[in-house]
Amino acid sequence: MPAFESQLSCMETGGGAMPPKSHPLAWGGAQKCQVLQGMNRHLDAVLKEKRALRQRLMKSLCQDSLPIEADFHRYAVKLLALAVVSIQKLETRLIAIRSIPQIPPTIKKMDSELTKMDLLVTETEELAEQIFKWREKQMGIFCFNSQLTVVSDSLFRSGTP
């Protein structure tokens, strides 16, 4: 930009090298004015468009409603139902996608729980074996006691000591 300012000062003072005729600074005052007015109009149009876009973006879309002919109301209702279903499916898929980073810790937790369950199963099997042995012992004692009772009953009835 300093080159532009130096050329402008050279033109105003009238000294130094003049820019070539094709350069905008070498044009006459009327041409410069027209070019600047054209640029000004263009910039004004850009600013107006920017303001209009900004207002459209700030305006909520819910305030605008499109008229639907009565013949198409049932289709609109079906479309809304389909939209709700598709939004629900999208939400479930998003939840599934969000849970992907949590899968490795979950797998590690499942592995640790599985090993705990294996330990519990082996402890239960050992306990079941102990119960069966105890039951066999109790059955043996019960059978022995019942035999003693039968023998003592028969001795008691027979009257022999």
C-alpha cells in the first residue's frame, strides 16, 4: 500500500514520474469519480445483501408456515410420522456411535466379570461335592442307626439281652 500512497502524493504534487495512462490514477477526475461511485454501489449492494441474509438467519423458521392443500393433509400427517420415526432411528444410531469409544473398557469389565463368574462356578462345584459327600455320610449314619434300631427292636421284642 505504500506504493499507492506515494503515487497518489506524486500526482497531487505534480512531481516525479507519472503512472502510465492505463493506471487508474492517471485517469481524469471524472473517470475516477465514476469508478469510485461504481465500487461504492457494489459495496452498498453487498452490505444490503449481507444484512438481508443476517436477518433471514436470525428469523426463526417456525414462524413461517407453508400452506398445504386439504387434499394433501393426510400425506403430510404420514410424512410427519415418518419424520418422527427417522429421527428416533437417527438418535439410536447416534447413541450407538457415541458408545463406540466406551467398548474397550466395557470388554475389559466383561472379561473381569467372566473370570469372577468362573471362580464362583468352581467354588459352587466344590461345595456341591462336599454336600454330596456329607449326604452320603449322613445316609450311611442313618442306615447304620436304622439297622441298630431294627436289631435293638428285635432284641427288645424277643426279650433277649
